[in-house]
Amino acid sequence: MSRHWHRAKLEKKEVTLTANFLPGENAHTLEEKLLEIAKDAPTIQLNNALARLVPTRLADAILTTLEIEPTTVLAHLRKENRRKLAASLTAWPLPVKDGRGYTYAEVTAGGVPLSEVDPKSLESRKCPNLYLTGEILDVDGRIGGFNFQWAWSSAHVVATAIARSTKTESQP
């Protein structure tokens, strides 16, 4: 994520980072869900309704930040507050001050785009008989061995492809 954020900042683009505390939900569907909960349990308080969706401490923190009373009966929650709550739970802003740059990066990315290689052999589409492996390709992943695994796996793909092409070329 930081790679994309940093690149956008370097390109002078507006960048926002948000967290969705309810993956698969958007503000509209969450608002409908809150209305459904209010319909099914007309006297349920907002904090108890939210406890069905997210951890209680998270719900309390969000309600405090939004200045919405946690003991409000969900069915009595004003429309604007329901919308604000639904939007916040599905797109909570995560302000980022700045990055530390590539000097401190755990992983850097870049290189030849994957669209420029044959995925079955990692042979260059632009320069036949040139095989690319490891960090020369634009592949990045999580910390914890991903780059090593990618290096070994891509090397295996390339070695297998070269062996196959050599075997085919040497046969009559």
C-alpha cells in the first residue's frame, strides 16, 4: 500500500487512505443493514447494535469521534448521523503525514512490467530468448520471505522453460 501512496505523492496526486471496518459493505448497504436492525429490534441502543458488527471498543471510539451518543436508540438515530456512521465504518480516513522514502524501505518495487513477459516462461515479449526472474520484474509482496519465494519460484519457471526450449531445439 505504501508503494502506491508514495508513488502518487511523487506524481503530485491527491492521495487518501481509508479503512473499511466491514469488508464487503459500502455506506449504502450498511445504512440499509442499520435500518433493518432498527426494524427488527426497535429499542436497541446504537452501541449494542454496533456490537453486532464490530468490536465494542472500536464502536465506542468511532461514536466518540463522531460525537454520536452511544445510548441513542438506533430507531431514533437521525438520518444524517446514520449516514455519517455508515460512511465512517466503511471509509474511515487514515491520515498519512509522510513516508520515509526508499532509503528506509523494507521492499522496493519496480522493474519490467509483467505484461511484457510470457507468464508461462517469463520470456520477454520484446526480446526473444531473454528470460527475466526475481526482482528484475515488477512484483512485490508482503515482508516475510515473499521476495525470496518469488526469486526461487520465478527461477524455477525460467529454468524449466529454458530446459524445454533446449530439449526441443536439440531434437531432430
